[in-house]
Amino acid sequence: MSLSSQSPSFIRPAPALITAHKGGAPDILQITPTGAALGAVVSGLDVSKPLLPSQVLRLKAALNEHHILIYRDQLLSDAQLRAFATYFGAVFNPPSDVPVLASGNDGKTPDVVPVANIAGGYTGSGELTPHIDHQWTPLPSAGSLLYALEVPSRGGDTSWYNIAAAYDALDAATRARIDSLQLITYNPFLRGPGDERPLYRTPERQPLGAAYPHPLVRTHPETGRRGLFLSTHTEVELPGLPADEAQALIARLRAHVAEDRFRYEHHWRVGDIVHWDNQATLHSRTAFPDTERRVLKRVSLAGGRPF
């Protein structure tokens, strides 16, 4: 299903929503929680148009509270998507020697990345396990906005996991044990197709590329909440702990953070934008038929050093 196949009433914002952007008109922005462990739906906005200062501030506060914000029935160009995203920060640009999704030969990434299973797109049609974007870089991204242009008839759903709720749910002894630990997440883009992808780097395995340790328990820079900053399948290492002990601890924490009680699953519709806080969530994707098109556009936002 694509934007071009939708009726005009679907792809155009309702007149009542458009008036929110005219001078002197009331602000009708509404934020409705999903009822799951995280997430809220934003209504009353056509985000292709300039926002009021009060709206931007409400959205920033809502993102801190709900960790992901969902906008329905939007219609944007790449430039408009980028303009909307930059209300919330500068575009993420990784170091030229630290590859990420969509890195070119010069190490640069486009501002708008096609997350699509078509020519020129990235991530294909397979399952993506729960992960934190750019976690292996010195300054991981603060968040991303993902905009749906075409969606398959089944599959391709995205789940987000509340890592603060997962941390809070740990027993006191486990929290005390992990609070001061550092975690190295190794760059998965340094491995090629078909290469072994270990879950933990043991001493006999030579590390690939530079390592950037970050706290295993990260403090959110805006809210102060602590979260379990751990992807479920990316190669990692806990410096200073014996390998056997560390592997067992990581396996236990990974099983915990991916529990359904911390999850919201999003079933995409054309025109959806989801803005997530990469400092407060993991996300994953289900597989979908490779005979169907799934075309989304992503803008990631710059972040700071985790602490």
C-alpha cells in the first residue's frame, strides 16, 4: 500500500487540523497515550507546516514522558521531514571512520535515509532484533523519526521497548551490581554478509575496529531516569568482568529487557511518522514478504556522550 494508492481524504490533513497553523487560531494538538508500556499518539497537527513554539515544547515534553510519539496521516517531502525533525535537534552525522547504516565510501550518511527493500534502500525484508541505533559510536544518536510511504500487507511491524521501565523492574541487588559497569558495543557494520556474529566478545576473539565504552545503565540527559542501555543481539563486552560471568549477566539482562511487558508494537499505516527517543528505547522489526514493498524514510538526530 502506498501514498499514491490512497484516497485524497487519507493523505490530506483535515481542515480542522490545518487551522491550527493559521494566525490567531487555537492550538488543538492532542496527545493520547497508547496504553502500552510506552508511546503516545499525537493528533491535531499537519507537521509539513511550521509549528508554534508552544507545540514544539509540548512535543518535547511528551517525548520525554512517553519515549515515542506517533503521528498519523501525514504527507511530507524529504525536505519537510527533515525540517520537522530538526525542531528536536541537529541531524546525526557519525565519524567518517565509524560506519553506520547508509554510510558511503566517504563515511558520510544522507540526512534522509531510505529504510526500504527496494533499490537504494537499506535493511531488506528480514527480522531486525531489538537494538539501539548507533550504540557503537562515540556519540550515539538521540532519536529518530521514521516516515511510512509504502507498507506491506502483513509483517514489517516495529516494536519499541521501554528501557527505563526494564531497569526499574530489576531487583535491587541486580541494579546495584550493574550500576557502575561499562559496556562496549562492537560495530556490526564491520562484519560482512555471512560472517559470524557473536553475541559476546571473549578474550580469544580479536576486536574489530575501535571500541567506545558507554554505561550499561544510562542516565537520560533530560529526565534523569536510568535505563538498561543494551541491545539484544549486537556483540558486546563488559570490561573488567570475567568472560563467563559477564556472558551470563548479559544473557539474563537481554532476556529481561525484551519482555512483552516493556513493549509497544506499531502496525504501520501509510502516512505514519514515529519519533522515538534512542536514549530511552530499543526497537525491533518483524519480517515481511520480500515480494512486497516497504518504503520508509528516516532522519536521525545527534546525541551526546552517554553518562
